[in-house]
Amino acid sequence: DSLLRVAEMSNKEFSPETAKSEGFRITLGREYVIPYRFYEELLCLHCQRASDVWNNSRLMAIYAENDELVSRAATAEFLRCNPLIHSLCIEHSGHRMAQPEHLAQALDAAAEFMLS
């Protein structure tokens, strides 16, 4: 879902059929070409959102409040399906956490979590 949204934003002529033969062309600062096989793997992972692999108290999900790639609904559903995961929302941040304070908050939280 997220990869399709970004591909459509990056390329007005995008279609899933074209992606199957040419891959996804995405522009985020520079152009990326993502093989269709990667998308197929993402779909498989999407189907496994609720599992013992993910639902683990030793995992932490750090996500952006204004993520351009992963919708808030998708993040909320993933966390709902895996209630043992620790989570932190970086407020006022986008997917890349481009502001130094956003990245610092994410790194500090990750370090504290890993060392606890």
C-alpha cells in the first residue's frame, strides 16, 4: 500500500502492470528503482503482521507522526495486532525524520530501549 502510494506520487504514469516489468521508479530526493519482487515480499510481510515473530516485548517500533510512506492507520493496526511491541511516535516528523531533533529523539529512545 505505502509503496504503491509513493510510486503514484512520484510518477503520474505509474501502473502496477508497468511495475511488474520495469520495477517501481520512486523519487525521494533522488530516483530509486525498486524491483517488483521487493513489492511481492512486502505483501507477504503484510499478511504476517500479527505473529509471534512481531509480537515481542523486545521489539520497539519508532514511527513518524506525519509519515509520508506508512499511513497512521497501517501503523495503528500493526501495533494493535502486536500489543507487546513498545512504540514511540516522533511528533511533527516525516518518514525520514529529517530534523535533527526528531532523529535525536528516535536514536535516544532506541538506545535506551536496547540498553534496558
